Amino acid sequence: MKIFYGDKAEAFEADIKEALVAVEPSGHFTEELTATIQVVWKH
């Protein structure tokens, strides 16, 4: 994150953590993703 926020990266990270814990106190988040795999071969 330092590439985007420089010296303010640690403050940004702390703000994000605080906001996330306010939403979900356990600190555990899950996201369901769908993946597609295509397999191709040549005879």
C-alpha cells in the first residue's frame, strides 16, 4: 500500500481495520467466488 499512500499507509491500514471490525467484530470475512476452467488440447 505504500506505493499509493506513502507515509500515510499505516494510518490508512488502521482506519480500514477499524471499519472492518465495526462491521464484523470477529474479523473473519468470507467471499464466495465462481471459477471457470477451460482445458484445450490438440490432436
